[in-house]
Amino acid sequence: MLFQSYEVDPKVPETKMLATFVDYNLTSLTQYVNIKVGEYFITYNRKKGINMGTKKHEDKVLVVETVPDEKYGAYGYNDTKFVAALDDSMQTTFTIPNYIDDRDLVIKVCDDMVFGPPDYAVVAIGLDATCPELPLEAEPFQPVMPRIEPLKKFAPGDTTPRSKSSPKALACADGKPDGNECKKNGECCSKRCKKAGKNKKQCVSSHDRGRKRTKMSRTKSNQSKGRRAQF
């Protein structure tokens, strides 16, 4: 599963499952590793895996605020400022008073933290947000497997365009395929117009050059061995 983010409209309170970024690849479609509301970002700083070395605010739901950068704020660059660390027991709620129309923006951790994987916290977010009466249920995890396409076999002289990632990519828009009659190299897709009989030329594959060189190399090698044997 890809790294999932979600943005909450403050005027429409929602309750979401906030998973730790360490388990981003195990999240379902209803679990997010980064949630934004207004100028605030919310993440779950779980101390595990690649994040085992964290030494501050471990296993807390972190709230940071985006503020103009001190040096480059005039150019539109922002910085972040830590504002709160929440959990399911000590400090569960962060409130910004009079956020919109004298209503408070509330970010609240609901219920106990869930140990998965993925590990996640249920968070209520929005104006005057409250926790739901019933617990949220996550959708079952469905791993997304990469699609592997079968290899295609191409006949000699086939000029069908290969994929861009193929080292043997060949695209011919206006030339002649191998085996067609030609008069000069420029008429062929392979740019090789060779004699193929009496008063006849045809387009040949560029691979033929390698085969001919190999055959000539073998012939020269055999001739060299013969000369050495004579001495």
C-alpha cells in the first residue's frame, strides 16, 4: 500500500485511524499515516522498526504547525513548529480556541492505541470534535502485488516497438522491415541494405552483423590453430 495522507475540513469533524509511518506498507484504505487540518499536521511517532532510535515523544500522536520560514518566508517557504504530543492516557486532547467563528479546533485521541500491525491511534479532528460512541473498524489489509507482464517473443525481422525499458527497444516509423527489397541503407529500419542475390538487395537485421563477426572470428581462430599445428 502506498503512503497515505488525508486532509480534514475543520468545519466537518471526522474521526480517522492514524497509523504509524513505520507500518505504512501494511495500512488499509481507511488508515492514514499523515493527516492535515488547516495549518496543522498530525502523525503517530511509534517507537519501533526504523524509528526505534527516536528519543523524544515516542509512542505519541504529534501535532505540528506550519509557519513561515524565518529566512525565506517572504518567498513562500514554510517551516514546522511542534505544538503537542498526545496519547490515550496522559494528554488526550489539543485545542485551538476560537479557530473559526468562536468555535474551537479539537484534535483528540480516542480509545486505547491499537497494536497491529499496523499500529494506529483513533483520532477525532475538527471544530468541537468528539470521539464516536462505537469504535472504528479497519478494512482488512490487502497487499498490492506488482504486476509482472510475461515476456514477448519476437521473430527475426519483427520491428514491433518494444517497451521503453527494454534494452532492445526498436521503433521504426517509416522504414522497411527486414526481408524487404531495398536500394540503400536509409530505406531499412535496421539501416542495413545488403546484397541478397543476383541484382537484388534486401533489408537485414542489425543482429546479423554480430553473427557474421562471430563466424569470421571462429574461422580465423581455426586457421590460426591450423598454422600453429603445421609448425
